[in-house]
Amino acid sequence: MDPSTAQQFQKGSTTYSEVVAALGEPTTVTTASDGKKTAAYSYAKTTVRPESFIPYVGAFVGGADVKTSAVIFRFDGADKLIDFSTSVSNTGAGYGLETK
């Protein structure tokens, strides 16, 4: 999910139902005791490094890269959008000698 997707929704007028209709069911929904709701959309993509598939060498220099993105929407008790936040991260994990 491109974090700029959140920009299409208007604070104070977009409803929870409109966000779900546009993006599908959220990954996580949390409802507070005051009726406020938080809906989170999380995505991850893992790419195995090509070096991982080289016999013998892969065990020392292989690994994977992970890209994640998340958008978190907050709604008031009437299910109107209060605000949203976005995050993007890139991490890598290596085997043996390589830890990019």
C-alpha cells in the first residue's frame, strides 16, 4: 500500500465504512471504551536475495529484504475520520557473514 493512499480521505467527513469500501477490511481494528475506533492496514513484502540460492556460498552471504508499510486511521464515536498516520520501513536479514 502506498502511504499516499490515505490522502484521498477527508478528516471530519470520511466514514469508517467509506475507508473499508475503498481499501477492504483492515488488518486490525481496535475500539476504545469511548467509542473511538482505530483501523490499521499493514502490508509486507519479502524478497530473498539471489545469493541465497548459490550452493555453499548462500549459507554465508544470503538473506532477505523486507519492505513494510502501514496506514493507521482513527475515527471518532460517530465513525468519522479524525486523523491518520503512515509508516514505511525497509529491513534486511542476512545469514552468516552478510547482514546488509
